[in-house]
Amino acid sequence: MDIDLCAPGAPSWVELTTPDAHTSGDFYRELFGWQLSSGMGEKDDSQTCLLRARPVAAITSVPEAEHSAWTIYFHVADADVTAAAVAAAGGRAVSPPQRVGQAGRTALFADHAGTVFGVWEPADHQGADVIMGEPGALHRGELITDDVEASAVFYGAVFGWKLAAPQGPLGRRDWILGDTAVAVLLPRPPAMPADVPPYWDVYFSVADASEASRTAENLGAALLMPATPTEHGAIAVLVDPVGAVFTVIAPHR
């Protein structure tokens, strides 16, 4: 079932913050076939990434950052109401709700464990305009967590999500909104270093995970996990040339 990207609690947008927007832009343009245009706000430090002329992500220049990083945003009807829900559930605001020109309002929050995610309250800009699962588009976000039950309580209170039953040897679980899977939860896997904190991973769809990971490596990425079959499809985990971790997935069709 396709995700309604305008439904409150559904994934809406992804943004890459990077100290080297030129290198980052070149990498993802070559890997996913994106085109880059000027940003949606009033500043000139952001570029919108287009997939077949439709917005799919953003790349924002942050010269003082040590490395690049992906952030996933979820659609909300009112960012201020969400901020109150986050605080009540034990999270905090990293960047409080603010307007982005005529596009909408955005905010960054940290959950109960300090894991950062964003929200988007749309106005003129609705978010991604690409079907999830289309090659080159966002597939899902995956929360890697040390405490499944605490995560279930937090995101249930903030977005109304529920957790499905565990799947596969690592115990992945879908986050369900209504009757649709909108994201994924993964308990910290044994191979993940203990000093890496919980985080939201960003999955991009590709036709072939092995081929995409080879292309990424040829473009300067580092391979953290080679293409591996999972219950959702074959995935490979990579670090882009400026340091952002992301995952490619060839989903089951």
C-alpha cells in the first residue's frame, strides 16, 4: 500500500546537511540521478533535489559541520502541537518550530534517547512528491534503538504509531500508522559498535542493491555492509564521501 505523504505522522521529507555541498550534490546526482535546483526557503544555502522534475530531498550547506548527515522529517498538522507532545513524552526541541518562507514550518526534535528527527508542517511545499519505493526516492526511515518499549511509547504518543510483530533474525518491526507501514524499527544489531548512539537511518530505493553499492563506492563512498537479503529486500549500508550514513534497498516487489 502506498503511503499518503500528507497524512500526519507519515514520512514527508529528507534533508542532508553537509560542510561540502558541492561534493555531496555531485555524489547523489550521480548515484540516484537527481537534479539540483535552488532551495525552497529565502536563504541560498539549500538546494532541492529533484527526481524526474519532482522534489525528493534537500541538501543544505553547513560549513561548520564536521561531516554530512541525513535527517528524516515527518508530516504534522501543527508543529507547535507536536512540540508539546514531544516534551510531554520526554523528548526536547533541538530547533523549535520556525517558518521556511512560504513553504511551511519545520522543527527538529530529540526523542527520549536523544535521537534527532524532524517534522514538517506544510504550506506551499507539501514535501516529497515521489512515490516511496521508486528508484532514487526515499523508501523508509529506520529507527535503530536500544530500548524498543521506550521508543514505542514515545513515537506512539507523538505520532500515533504502533509497532508490528518482529520480523527476521534481527527483530525488525514496522511502525504502523492506521493500516500502513510508514517506518521501521531495528533493535541495536550485535555488529553495531557500542559507541554509536541510536539514530534514524534513511533508506533510498534502488533497482539493485549490489550494483548501487558498487556505484557508490566508485563515487567515493565507503561500504559498511554489503548487499544483504532482509525481510524487506536486499540492503547495503554506506557512508557518503562527506560522512553521511545511508542505506540503499532493492525492495521486494
